[in-house]
Amino acid sequence: MSNATYRNHQHYIDEGWSNEPKETFKSLLNILKKRIGEDCSSVLDVGCAAGELLGFLSTEFKECELVGVDVTQSLLDVGSRLLPEAQFTRASALELPASLFEKFDLVTSIGCMSIFNELEINAYWDNLYRVTKPGGLIVVLSPLNEFGVDAMIRHRKRPDGSPGSWETGWNIFSRETIEELVADLGARLELQRFQIPFDIPRREDPIRTWTMQTQYRDLQLTNGLKIMIDHYFMIVHKPQK
């Protein structure tokens, strides 16, 4: 499983930033307004892609230090061009630079947790915790399983009928597993389910999500892996020392 990688990022480069804020960004902002208000002087976005979330937050938190890290240099190059006031650094969420430790009031990681497998998830959360100031806030958005099941998923697409490389990106951990990880760090996990408010059509890339109607939900997210996806915001306050 460690040989699988995440390659499904080209659309961030091809499409650039959205004309309107993403619904996940709007929901995140509502969470932040309730918990930190406007009191945020530094933000780190882990797995920042082309910096779109940082650009959105820059309009809400004035004179805030903005830092993004990602493993893909071509994405960081786009972010640097579109948001020159931010600092973009190439780094893995599993090995963040020590220079970032305990530096940020807010640490976000949107849509990245599902890339990591059972051997990596502890390091992922350890690193998020390390870069957060005491008293700071961590917000992660990712699919979770509410039935007490951890699922490690690999996939490969077959463009034109030919098999591509094996990839990861849709691992789904149980709520209990993440609660235990956060408790071991000395904090408590708060969950808030994200519900997309409108229909998303199926697109050419079968791995990108779309909505369908089910017995239980009118707007259930799914994708070409034939899994149902329920995203949750994972909210963690790092205690003061």
C-alpha cells in the first residue's frame, strides 16, 4: 500500500481558483467565526494545492501571516503567482519543517487526510499538532466512517482501456480511530458534518465526486470508486501549556 501515490491534482492547475468560494470554505469560515472570531494572526494550510483556501482566508483575516505547504511544486508555483503575499513551501504533511513548530494560530488541512494510510495517519496528526500554537485551532476536512470501520483504498484508472498507476486518496478512517489519535495528543475531537447544498454532476474524471439520490439523502456524494462519501470537519483546540 505504501507504493500508491496521489496524482489526481492536475485540475487545480488547469482550472485555477473558482470564481465563487467553495462551499467547504464557507462552512469552514462559519466554524472559525464561532471559535476564533477575527483573532487570527497566522494561518498554515497543509496540503494547500494552489493556495485557493489561503486566498479566501486572506479576505477574512486582514494582515494575517499566510503559509501553505504541499508536496507538488507545480501547485505551489500557481499559488505563488496568484497569492504573492503568502509564503509557499514544499514539504510533506508527514514531515513538516521544525521552523514551523508552534507558530500558527490556525492550521487547516482540507481534503488531505484520506491520502494517508494506517502507517502514516499518526504522523499526519502529530505534525498538525506540532505546528499549532498552544491555544490554537486545527480544522481538518475529510471523509469519515461512522460505522466503526477503517478502509484503506487503492485505485487505478483505465484511460482508453489501458491501466494506469495505482493511486491512493480515498482512505476512510473511522470516527473512533481519529478520536483516539487526538486524545493521545492531549486534546478532544469535535465533529461537524459537511453537507453539499446543491447537485454536482458527474464529470469526465471518475475520481472526482458527484451527487446522487439515495434512500436516506437527496445529495449523497459518491465517485467512480462506487463508495458513498460523508465529509466531516474535525475540529481540535490545542490546550494552553
